[in-house]
Amino acid sequence: MGQLGSYFRERLGWESHLRPFLEKPLPGDLNWTFTLGSLGALLFLVQAVTGILLALYYNPSPEHAYQAIDYIMKEVTLGRVIRGLHHWGAAAMVICVSVHLVSNFFFGAYKPPRELIWVVGVGLFLLTLAFGFTGYLLPWDQKAYWATVVGTSVPEGVPLIGPFITHIMRGGEEVSGLTLTRFYAIHVLVLPGLTSLFILVHVYLVRVHDIAGHWDTERPGREKTKRFFPDHLFKSTVVFMAVFSMLLILAYFVEVPREDIAMTPDPAYLPRPEWYYLWLFELLTYFSGSTEMIGTLVIPLGGVLLLISLPFLSRLPLRSPADRPVVTAVTVTCLAAIVYLTLMGMEDSRSYSHMVPVPDRRLTSLKVWFEKDCAYCHHVLGKGGRREGPDLSNVIAKGRTREWLIRYIRDPMAVKSWTTMPKYDLTEVELNALAAFILTLDFDRYEPRIIYRKEIL
């Protein structure tokens, strides 16, 4: 056994390479946040293993993709758990990589000599987002299809090359089977290879230049009294096991959200991407027409370029946030804006127009409410709409008349110059029907009940 052990130690370069790598001294004050890098790498490994298992049964074609997911969930042994691990693991990886990037910023870990570590880390962050973008098309449901339609439309605003980029991403003019197979190939072949390469480079650079540690180099405990193995690796293992246990619980007890098969007719369907793209999707609502390029190109691309160039904007070695007031203030403002836009996006993602509360009385002309998609803006009793406009359950209390409502719906700004409600081109019959329905919303005299869209249309 001794000779066999010596054989492998010599062939694997234990004494010259592996042992110095594993036992390299580290600062003694590294807290649990410094395990996020290792956690991200281990989560990528989970995604790779579960992705391989899913690929054994998946069929990347519009005719079979949706049914393949059904088969995995219902027929494959532990298929539901494997898909759940892959789904929730993707979200965990986005969170982990994002928090790792933000924490390294606040610790000033991008300062010399660690510029390349930061740049490669930004690359890993972008690759993680690319995994999400290409991955959520694969289930081929409504969300997958329409979010991809919107996402691949974003580059169209780029001068000269925009339409070409969109055409390359889709494999044609529209999102189709070519888009699905193209995204599948990128998701399972291109991105894993690039990510593996970036991780290796990232780990190598970290080993060369050490973990940055706390910005206060004079604080007690900064001496190199810890080692990567077993000290730091033990902490990383504890964190990973805790996160993996939570993923297993989610995979077993929480069903992966799924919608109808792609291109199912639904006039009230509201396209929305995964939560980590919601802020960008919501940002696009603030820019239209000639300013659309600001939301689709200038801000996102400018943000990426700023992240990459951050280590080279200032060569001063100061790492404390207090010593970097301008860049810290800008970053905090951007993070607050992203959180705000994400929350607004989640609010706007709520389903609408599938139901409407009505008084328990004889109703007329309810059909026009659903046909004209009034719930895109209006609630009734706080339900069924998107809260862009006022709740219509208080119209009776305001003393509105049929004539006033018809006049207002026909040309809102002629009645109230400050209103944001657009002008609608409705027939007299539709105007009278809509006004009649609104005036039946008398909840002081009648108990509410729910009417569903499918009952009317």
C-alpha cells in the first residue's frame, strides 16, 4: 500500500502541486461570506449533474419538449426531484453569484493586484444570467415562449446590426423550433464549457493573489493562520450542505411552476421573464419610441462595461467603502433601483383579467369588460386587475352617471386633462354596454361574487 500510495502521489504531483494548493495559508479573519465563491462552483456542479440527467430524457423540439417535461415529472424515477433541483438550483446560483459579486465590491476585492479576478468574476456573472436566459425556453410553455420573444427582441434597437443579432438568436424571423434547438445547444454545450473554463481561471488567479479578505488590513486576526484545507473547505462544505438541503426540500415539496404549452391562445396573457430579469423588463416600460434604445441597450450595456472597467478607474489601494464614497454611493443607488424595479415587476406580473368581482344581481353587458381588457388597468374591489387605474367599485359612491362615463371613456382628457387613461375607439353600443356594467357595481346593496372570464367568453 505504501508503494501504491507513493506511486499515485508522485503521478498526481501531490508534493509539488496539490499539497501546496490545498494547504496554502489564508487570512484568519475570513467570515462565512467568503464561502460564496466555493458555493457558486458547487452549485454549478449540481446544475451540471442534474442537467445531464434531464438531457437523457429531454427532446428539444416544439412537438415533444412540453411532453418530455411531463414524462420526466411523472414517469422517470426521481424525475420530479431532479427537475426541481435543477430549477431551484438555477435560482440559488443566480443569488449566490450576484451576492458574491456585490460582497466583493464592498470589500474592495477588485483593487490591484486582483483586477483580472474581478473581470473573470463579472464574466461568470454574465454566464450565469445567460444560463437562465437560454434555460427557461426549454420547458416550451407560455412563459418560456413569450419571455423569449420579448428577450430576443431587445437587440433589434441596436443600429445596423440589431436585426441581424435577433435573427441569429432566433434562427429566423420568429421564435420557433430552430430557436429552441439553438438555445438547447448553447445551454448544454457552449455555456458549460465556457463556465468551466472561467471557473478554472478564476480559481487559479485567486490562488495566485490570495483571497482579498477584509478591507481593514490592520484588524486583529489578519495573520495567515488558516488553510484552504481543511479550514476554508470545511466552512464551504457546511454552507453547501445547508443550501443543498433547502434545495432538496423545495424540489420535493414545491412543484416547479409551469404554464400552458407555448402559443396557447390567451388574450389576457402577460409575458414576464424569470425574476432575475424582471428589473430589466420593467425598465423597458419607462422608455418607448425614440428613447427605447436607452432601456434596451445604453443602460444594460453601460452597466456591464462599468463593471468590467471598475478595477481600472482608480488605481488607489484604498478598499474601505468609506474611502470610496462616490463609487459606493453610485453602486448603492443602482442596487436600490434594481430592487425597486424587480418589486414593481413582480407586482405587474400578477395575473389579471381572469376574473372580476361583481354584485350578486342581474348583470348585463359583462362581455365587453373582458373583450376590451379593462382589467389591464382597473381593479374591482381590489381584485382582477393591475392597479394602473382607479378601482371601479367606488363609481356609484362618486355619483357618476351613464352620460358622464360614456363621455369619459370616449375621450378621457376632454373630461380630465391630467388623466393618464388613453382614448379608446369604441362604438356607441360598446360605450353604452361598458357604462351600464360599471354602474351595476353597487356593493353597498349587493354581496359580491366572482365571475370568471371562461364563463363569459
